[in-house]
Amino acid sequence: MKKIERAIVSVFDKSGVLDFVKVLTTDFGVEILSTGGTGRLLEQNGIKFTQISEYTKSPEMFNGRVKTLHPKIEGGILYRREIDKDVEDAQKYNIPSIDMVVCNLYQFKEAISKPDITIEEALEMIDIGGPTMIRAAAKNFPDVVVVPNSKYYDEIIGELRENQGQISDKIRASLAQDVFVIMADYNAAIAKYLQSYYNPNVLMGINLVKVYEKVQDCRYGENWDQAAAYYRDLSCKHGLHDMKQLGGKAISFNNYLDIDACFQMLLDLGRENHTTAILKHTSPNGMAVDKKSQLNSIQMAFSCDPMSAFGGIWGVNQELTKEVADFIVNKEKIFVEVLMAPSFESEALEILKTKKNLRILEYGDLLDKREEIYKQLEIRATLGGAVVQEYDHKHVIKE
């Protein structure tokens, strides 16, 4: 492990950065290099730092497009401290080491979500200096710690305190790996935007680039001898990851498939009336709509096939009431794997939580996100590839 002596701090999201830098400087004596808005923030709060332009003896150019793209910055990050020739070059060209890069990127995805953004504005939100620095730091992680997100600040401070101003190789490698995931997602968003901008009528272009983040491991896959996990698509605003589990066992691979199928049935009908969907192995066992009573809707759906409903996934589109919980748990004593609703009456939750294995999912206002969800693509895996389609967003015909 190596001591952190010099850090460059240049962040778009400035949440928590002041406290983080204060600890770096006061507790560990780290020299800070900074620029732009981050530098102004540090200056306003009395934190000593060196401007990048002073450090490199090169001014910012092109309205800030070129600030950190300089051999003294990239060289200080990239040179290998254990390679004699690298050390000689660093000394020859007066390039001190930079031991930590604290940098998060321009929020490109958030910018292009604005309906009135112009192509010129979007292009300015494509970060160049930031990705160059964090990729360089990630490549040279044995010598340089990269901090690409404010969520890591507390962990880094904890490591520094525990290791007398040093960061373990395990943490360095983990942070470096996160950088390349961030960049994959960032580049995918840019590629998708440019593709849709110049080909607005093409829903599915030549390339489809996706990055997924693990939400949780599953106990096993479709069968007991298969490993499995649930990942969320980082390019999608909404999905099953928005659901909050309020009780019960961990959600399994098969549960996720059934939850998805059940929720998509509810999504077709929205919040109008009282809708109940019951599924098992992605096949509907019962479906009912009642204008006045949630209990009637539940009872009608259950009566479609009471035997198949055993161990099924149940979903409703309105707050689940005490009388429905009582009907399922106490009166009919129905074994339900998963019960999902936008919310639950407190007394209903008390009843449902008496069933320790019942998975209770609260999905909040997800039904109200129909238009945004329908803009996402539905992807189904095949052997060595995938089939892709738009969601079936046509209105359900009501007689």
C-alpha cells in the first residue's frame, strides 16, 4: 500500500466533496489540485489548493473544454512508480505523482432527458477530461486511487484512517472496476442519443449497448443446480428494482419472472377500477376487474382456478386493504408466494406478516410511469443473443 500525498479533485456532483477534501487535507496532509467550479467551491470555504492552470503552467482553453488534458496531469496519474524508466521520465519532465483522482462526470443522461435540449447543448455535456482522468487512474490503480462517485467518500476515509493514510489493493481494484462500468454506461448513453437524434424513426438501430448492475443474488436459478441473480438495466428509469420488499423470503429467479409477468398485466389496465392478477410460472391463473370492491376483484380472480392459484404470484392495482389480507390469510388460508400492491393498509400488513414466508412487495407509483416504461425496450435472452421488441403499449379494449 502507498501513502496518498497528492490528489486531483474535479467533480460535477459536488455533494459531500467539501467534507471529504477537508479530511484529506487536515487529517492526512494531502495536497489538492483542482479547477473550475470545484476550485471555486474550495476557495469559498477556505480550503487550500493549487489551480490546475498554475500547476501545469497552461491556461484553460476553448471555454473550459481543455483543462486537465496535459502531460503533467495524465503523466502524473499514469506513470508506474515501480518501473525505473517511468520514474526517470517523470523526473526528466518534472512530472510529480498524482496519487488520487476524485472525479465524477458531467451528467449526460440527465441532460438529454430534458425535452428541449439542443444537439449543441448535448455535445457540451459529453465529458472528455473527466473520463480521461478516471480511466487513466483506473488503468494505474496499483499506484493511483480513483474515486468516481461521492458514495465512496466515507469508505475511503475509513480506509485512510485504518491504514495510516493508505488504501488497500482490494479497494483500489474495486474502484477501478467501477470506473469501467461507469464508462461503459456513459458511452452507451451517448451512442444511443446520437443514434436516435439522427435516426429518430428507427426504434432499434444497428447497435444495442446495455450495462447491468446486480440488485441481488437468487438462492438458485430456474432449477436448484443453477446460479442466478437479478440485475437492473442502468439505461432504464423504472423497473422491478423500484419495488420495495416489506416481508418474506428472498425473491427467487422464478419469482422475478412471475412478478414481471404479473406487473405487466396490471400495467395494461392501469389504476382504473380494482384489478387483480394471479399468475404461476408466468401463466395467468385468474384475472378480474371490479369497479367498486377490491375484495370482489380478489375473490373473482381466485375463483377462476383456485387450485392453480396455490403458490402463485398475486398483484393488485390499488392499496391492499385489511379485508383482502384477512380473506387470503385467515378465511381462505391461501398459500401465496408473492403479494404485490402499490401500498398496504397498516392493519393489512400486520395480518400478512404473520405469514413469514410470504414475499410482500410495495411498488409505489410504478403504475403511473406507464408512458416512460413503454419507451423502454423489452429484451428476451436467446442462446448467444437476444430478441428485442417495443412493449405492447396499445390500449386494452374495454367492452
